[in-house]
Amino acid sequence: MIDTEGTAPAGDPGHVPFRLLIVGPPGAGKGTQAARLAEALRIPAISTGDIFRANVGAKTELGVLAQSYMDRGEYVPDSVTNDMVRSRLAEADAQGGFLLDGYPRTLDQVHALDDMLSATGDALDAVLMLDVDFDAVIGRLVERGRELGRSDDTEETIRRRIEVYAEQTAPLVALFEERGLLRRVDGMASIDEVTAALLAALEQR
Ligand code: ADP
């Protein structure tokens, strides 16, 4: 059973999957859904994009490096991203599970995550995929750029992000499918409907 009332302890054995990924193209609504699922499942939502943006804002060394890639719509180099995720997953709050948003996005990152998990005898429980229509996501991203002023939500960068996603990240979906981890959900429904569908998808084994 999935606990939406917040009464069951996180990491309860034999119940819901707790080590999760959420995948989908830029603008699919991963961040919005990740926050909702994390609350319902009482696990941290870990977004590599948010961690990079926090570092850009604080002008850390990592932020300065990441910004040059992000503003062009390119991926930050794998070695940098993998090290960042490895240290985040080692923190105490991630020991009872986590929901990773925006990672892994390359085959090298998939292998790095496999190694991080197998080092502690853990494995992924499910990969949630938001299925969306590409034309609709471009519209959403342009809108978000206007509202939030995200510097990588300009039309040119959005196009490049979608291209990079199609080249490097979309092919990973087949890999998760082969591993029997993939759960596809229609990401074009309303926010509440998508959350409900994601939670329902986690109940199916
Ligand atoms: P979106 O999914 O809309 O592109 P994110 O906030 O997830 O937004 O990511 C923004 C940017 O951060 C990406 O375009 C990329 O430059 C960088 N980034 C985030 N996650 C990764 C990752 N796993 N590997 C490399 N770069 C990443």
C-alpha cells in the first residue's frame, strides 16, 4: 500500500518501491510530480537540475562550470554529475529511498548509478516515465521561461535540450524496459491525474 497520509515509516520492507527514477523529456513535468511523489512516499526528491541551479546561484566552482553547459542546453559532463549524485545519495535522508529526477541521462550515468547502488547492495525499484507530446512541451517550457525567468528556457536552448534528450536520454528508456523497471504514465493529463496515475503505477508489480 502506498501511504499518502504520512503514517507508515519510510523504507517499510515489502511494500512500495522506494528507489525510484522519474524520466521524460524537458518540460514533461518531472519536477512537479517528483515533489508530490516524494511527499506521498516520504522519500527525498533529488533533482540534478535543481542542485546545479542552486550551485549556479551560489556561484560555487561547480555552479560556474555547470552554467556554461546549461545555458547552451548541453549536459554537464558525466564525471561531474556522477560525483555530485554519489555524494548526495550518501546523505542520511537518502538511505530509506529516493526519487531521482533528471538523472541518469546518459548510458555512462546509468552505469555509475548501478555501481553506486550495488556498492550498498541496493537496486532500483522502478522507473517512472512521463509520456508527453513534444510540441506541447515546447509550449510549456517557453511559458515557464517567461514566468520563472529560467535562463535555459529560451526557444533556442529548449530546442537543443530536446535534441540532446532525444539523442542521449530517450534510448535509455529501452534499457529500463528490458530490466522490467519501466512504468509509463500519460503526462498530458492534469497534474492531479498524473500524480494519481504514478502512484497507481507503483502499486503494480
Ligand atoms: P529539463 O529536464 O527541463 O532540461 P533540468 O532542471 O532537469 O531541466 O536540467 C537543466 C539542465 O541541467 C540540463 O539541460 C543540463 O544542462 C543540466 N543537467 C541536469 N541533470 C543532468 C544530468 N543528469 N547530466 C548532465 N546534465 C544535467
